[in-house]
Amino acid sequence: MPADLFETMRSTRSMRRLKPDPVPDAVLAQVLEAGTCAPSGGNMQGWRFLVVRDQAVKDAVAHWYRRGWHEIVGPRYRSAPPPPGSTPERQARLLEAAEHLADHIHEAPVWIIPCSSAPATRTSGASIYPAVQNMLLACRALGLGATLTTLYLLFEQEAEAALGLPEGVHSYAILPIGWPVGKFGPVRRAPLAEVVYQDRWGSAWQAPD
Ligand SMILES: Cc1cc2nc3c(=O)[nH]c(=O)nc-3n(C[C@H](O)[C@H](O)[C@H](O)COP(=O)(O)O)c2cc1C
């Protein structure tokens, strides 16, 4: 019996601590195929997926990811309040996990990098991120841990050069993937009442009892 989709969505968390054990190609193919099930504008399927296992490439890109975390994103998050639905303790755990990923992302056995040669705008992103979410859900369904990461884009040119992307091709994320060290658990989010409006901006939506 396949996993219930809603349960899968509710437990598709960022899994930042990964074992070095290899992910078989047949399993990875299931993840990539789920990505290509996603919609794209005009069904153009302009996405391209770079699978990276090469240690030298991962090491070179990880250098920029680490700098992005340690010099910019880490200090910024540490001085900000916890996000909606979180607590200072949970936020501290998240920062610890994010720092762990920053220091170990090159050890993830495989990365998927979704790319496109369309001009990088909201519209082009709208044809890439549905595939990304499908792949995250597929990873969860297969018991693989993954995280959508973009902070390496703080050093976009350097990181994309290290990835060897040709002129005009841009990456939209790095998904480090591997078998998770910890357990999957529920995602923490703000309640609907805080994020859904009815007819007018700011007017509360009446959730059913
Ligand atoms: C657009 C986007 C960019 C993100 N970039 C990073 C990143 O660079 N590094 C990281 O560790 N997590 C990154 N995340 C993961 C979020 O921090 C995570 O989804 C969020 O804290 C909620 O936690 P959860 O996924 O465990 O429910 C990103 C998520 C999104 C949607």
C-alpha cells in the first residue's frame, strides 16, 4: 500500500544529517522521475537535472555554501526571532542542523541540481520548483533525507562555475540527498488562520470546525 500523500507531506522535513552510504541509481531514478511528473509552463519541461556524485565537484561547491552560511546566513538567522509556529528551542535545533549541513554538505552521497536556461525570474522558477517539491516528496516516500538549499546562490557565479554550468544555464537549488541519520517527524507550520485570508487582504478566513 503506497504511503498516504497527506501523511508524506506532513512529514517531509528538511533532513540535514545524512549517512555517507550510497544511494543506488535505481532509487535515484525514481526520485528524478517524480521530478519530471511535475507541471511546467506550456509543458515545455525546460528543466535539466544535474546529478553530482563527483567528490571534487561537491568539495568545490561546498566551499561557497559554507561561506554563505558562516559569513551571511548563519549570523542573520541567529539574530532573528524564531519563525511562525516555532520556538527558540526549536529554532536553536534548526540552526544547529543547518550548520551541520553547511559543514558536511559535500559528504552527502548525491546531489541533484535542478537547472534551466530560461531567464531566471519568478516565472522560470514556477516551472522548476514544482519538480523540486515532487523530488522532495519522492525522497520522503523512499525513506531518503533531503533538503532544498539555495544559500549557495549568495555566491552564485562562483558556485555555478564550480558546478561547470555552461553560459546561460542557471541552477535553482542544491538538493543534498542520502539516507537520514535521524527520524522523519512532523513539519511545524503556522495555523491556517494566520496565513489564509477571505476575499479581502487581511480579512480572516473562516476555517471549518
Ligand atoms: C527557498 C528555500 C531555500 C532554502 N534554503 C536552504 C538552505 O540553503 N539551507 C538549508 O539548510 N535549508 C534551506 N531551506 C530549508 C528551510 O530552512 C526549511 O524548509 C524550513 O526551515 C522548514 O523546515 P522543514 O523543511 O524541516 O519543515 C530552504 C527552503 C526553501 C523553501
